[in-house]
Amino acid sequence: MVERQLAARGIRDARVLDAMRKVPREAFVAPGSEEFAYEDGPLPIGHGQTISQPYIVALMIEAVEVRPGERVLEVGTGSGYAAAILAEIAGAVHSIERHAPLAGTARERLAAAGYGSVEVHVGDGTLGWAEAAPYDAILVAAGGPLVPEALKAQLAPGGRLVIPVGDVAAAEGQSLLKITRTGDDRWEQERIAGVRFVPLIGAQGWAEDGSRAA
Ligand code: SAM
């Protein structure tokens, strides 16, 4: 997976490649899906949600430039797989999931795989997790209509936020954006790639019915 799906497609960060070699993806897929764990795509994990494609996980974590010892927040724990990769690199990670049953399963899987340093919270990640802010790196694993102001505000100086933005049903689709905090009231934005993610649902995301909440 690492050589064919990641390195061959341009993922260069050695920390990301090493972490993806170490974390067993089969420990995070739904029971019965283990044989597909290293295939090049997302897989269902229940509640209409997915464990993301390995290449997209690598692309996002490379883009967010996470370093050992940094403060990290993930929004959209899902299976816990990306949180485990982040924990391999950074050490400790806060991750928020809106579906309590998914959060519970992810917590169990992370502990069983040796990633007890990931704290999984249940809640609306569009509001971030103020208790542990500010963060050097924030990764959002679901696509919102815009960049949530709460997440921008929880970035430390020099902090990076990587998030898919846009309407997956629209012709232009979603863009993976990287926002860097360059000053107290200054953020710079760049587009990394076109992507396709499940919706980010919450106060600063989409409403449950697909309309714009924020
Ligand atoms: N990172 C995950 C992994 O490695 O398996 C994949 C995440 S999946 C593509 C997106 C997740 O975001 C879903 O589990 C969904 O329930 C969650 N989600 C959507 N909106 C959310 C919100 N406002 N706060 C927290 N989680 C949210």
C-alpha cells in the first residue's frame, strides 16, 4: 500500500510514510472487511460513514505538516485510523466524532492497537475542542460548506488547518484547503486538490437535511 498507493503518487514526507507502514489498517475496518483493508479506496464503517482512502489520509496528513510533540485536533474520528497515524507522528491527539457509537468503537480499536494517547470526544467538531486549544495542526475528515471560524480561531500562531470545502453534489465539487495562521487576525489559504468527502454536519457545517447550517 505504502509503495504503490502513496509513494508512487507523490507522498514524500518520511514521517507520514513510516506512520502508514506501522498502523495496521485492518484493525480499523468493519468486521468482515479485513481482506479489503489495503485496497485503494474508502470502506463503509456504519452510520453511512467511511474510513477514508489511504492516499487521501496520507495527502491530508502530509499537507498539515504535523511534527512530533505538536498539539493536534482531528474532526471526524470515524474508524480512528487517521487518528492513529496522527498519534504515531505527534504523540497525543484529540479527535471529535458526532456519532457516539462510532466514537465508542474507535476508542476501543485505538486502545487495542496501542494508541491510548488519542482522546476521542463526542460532539460537534465544527466548533472545535476549546478545552485543549490552541492546536498546531487541525485535520477535518468531512466536507463543510465553508471553513469554520471556530477552527481558525483554535489554531496556534503558525498552525495549519486542512479541510475539504464545497458541495460534493455541485459541478465544482469539493476542494481540499490548507489554512495557515500567519498572525493574530491573518490566515493564508491554498488549494491542495479536488476531493470527495462525506458531509461535515454541525453548527458551522451543513444541516442534517443537507442545507447550509453556517
Ligand atoms: N478519519 C476517519 C477515519 O480515519 O476513519 C474517517 C472519517 S469519515 C470520512 C468522516 C467522519 O466525520 C464521520 O465519521 C462523520 O460522522 C464525522 N463527522 C461529520 N460531521 C462531524 C462533526 N461536525 N463533528 C464531528 N464529526 C463529524
